[in-house]
Amino acid sequence: MMNKNFFLVVVSLVFLGCNSKTIQVEQIGKTIDDKKIAVYYTLPRTVVNVKVVCSQCEYIPGPYAEFAKKFLGIEGVSNTKKVEYFISKIDIETHSETDPYAIFAVYPSGKGYGNYLRLSATGLILPVNQAVDSKTITLSHDLKTDKVIFKDLSPNPFVAEETATFYGRTLRDSVYVRVPIQRSMTVERNLEEKAKEAADFIFSIRKKRLDFLTPDVDHPFAGDALQVILKELQRLEDEYLALFIGIKFTHEFSQILSYVPSNAEGESAILFRFSESKGLLTPTDLSGRPILIELDQPEYPENFDAVKGGIDDFAVKAKLDRFYYRIPVVTSMRILDGKQQLASKRLSVYQYGLLAQLPVDYKDN
């Protein structure tokens, strides 16, 4: 049914435009005849834009990580700094741009350029000076946290004043005697002692929270005061737990990759490469695994070639001057990581479509 309607519409346009020859339209090669006055147009081609959102997960171990099991009973805590990447989202969009391999010249007659402006306005053809729909690329792998992460390591000072007793000798009645001498010294606590203090503080926080939550204890708090206290206790516990289990930071960045389909029989290409330790990489960087873009062979309407051929033959026999344009066709595309499909979409591709013709003086109303 769609093919029949398409045939009737285009044939009616052909009949309406067969009054007289008006202008000439022809495809040009690498050189342009600058002696002839002409307006140039190109056929559109489809560009696929793939926006890849990548997340960088940075793990910073706590200063007391090696004592997590000893003082808190938490197993499996890593004490090694680590940065990992993963693909969190992929969006697929398309836009049309001028095809440098399909440029046509429109040579005017006394009646001007026919329906050039109307075709251009509908997007069937594009001016050669059509602006490129460029995409801004935002990409950064240098997102590591350089600021001081752990500032509160203990509720008590890292140094303490201790009194030490030394013994000296003094002369008394011609005899040297041993006498005690006391001195105050500043001593720095070792890491294990500070980890023990931090663990004790965590347990004291938990005990206080349990006391606040005990229903048979009266609390002299009004309004939301109890909620504020419990929230602050949770914040303190999380902050001190991080000294043992570490902290994770997640940063997101994106890159927009453009791909121009070229093979109407279906195609596959490396869009980019990816590594859990390096993130998004160029297609030539072999340190990452390939992420493929695949496009299927397009779906052409049934008997489309026969319908189009009949129209073209009629236009040639009627000696009609005609504009050339493309009819896009639908295909399916996928983004693949090995056998895993990351994204898919159905889209129309101009350069996969067929070259069709319209009379230069066709009327659509």
C-alpha cells in the first residue's frame, strides 16, 4: 500500500512538471566550470552521534585500613588505592550534513532555478554552505582527587605529654650517689594506638545512639532535636568508619563520537576502545578492548526498485529536467562490547537510500 501511494504521489509530480524544459541539473566531479552561472547543492548524508557517558570510580583506602579486622571485625578491606572506569550510559542521535561526494549544479534558465528553494527548505537537498551541526566533546581522564581526604583521624591529640624518670649521679660527701630526675616529654602515638582510639570512639558513638533510641529513657529534647542528634551521630560514625574502610569518589565525563555510515550492505567498525583501568580510548589504542558499532543491511520497501525505475524511465522519455534527491531507508544499529549489547536504535540513513528524481517545476499543491 505504501509503495502504491508513493508511486501515485511521485507520478503526479512528474506529470505536473512536464510542461516545459526550464533548467539543467547535473552532478559535478572534482572540478567546477567557473564560466557557467550555477547554484550548487549537495545531497544530505546521515551522521550518527554516539554520546558515551563514562564514570570514574576512585577508591582511597583509609589510614587505618590494616586494623579494620583487628579493631572492628571488618574483613576484606583493601589498603591499595585504585581507580576504575565503567560505561554508565550511551545515547544515540543523528543529524544530516552535506555529502561532499554528491554535489550537483543547477544551471538556470529564464524562469530561474525552478523549485530549488522549496526543495532546500524541506531538507531534500542542502546548500553547499550548510552549517555543520558540530558536537562539543567533553573528555577528561585527569579527575583524581588531590585534596586532603581524611582530616579528623582521632578525637584525641596525636601527641601526648609524658613524664619520664632519668637517673643521674651527684657528688655528696665525697661520694657519688644515684638520684632520680623527672622530665616532661612530648611523645607521638603510633598508628595502631590511634586506630584503637578511633575504633573506641566508633563504639562509643554506637552506644550513645542506642541510648537515645531506648524507649524507656526520658530525653529532654523538644521538636526535631533528637533527629538532629541522631543524624550528627551517624555523620560522625561514617566519618570515622571511613578511616578504616576508605572512601569512594565517582566522577562522570562524556565524549561524543561521530560515525558516517558508508556501506549499504551493512557494516561494522571500532567506534572506540575501553579499559577498566584507563577509561575511553581511541580506536588505535590497543591497550583497551574494542567497542563496535554495527549497522544492518537496510530495509527497502517491497518492489521499490521497480517503482523507482518506472518513474525514472518516464522522466527520461518525457525529456524532463529534474532535481536529484535521496530517499532515506531504515536500518538498525547497535553498540557492542564483545557479545554484550550496550545500546541499539532504529534510524533512517540517507546514504543507504536510493537516488531519486523530481521534475524541476513540480508543484505539491
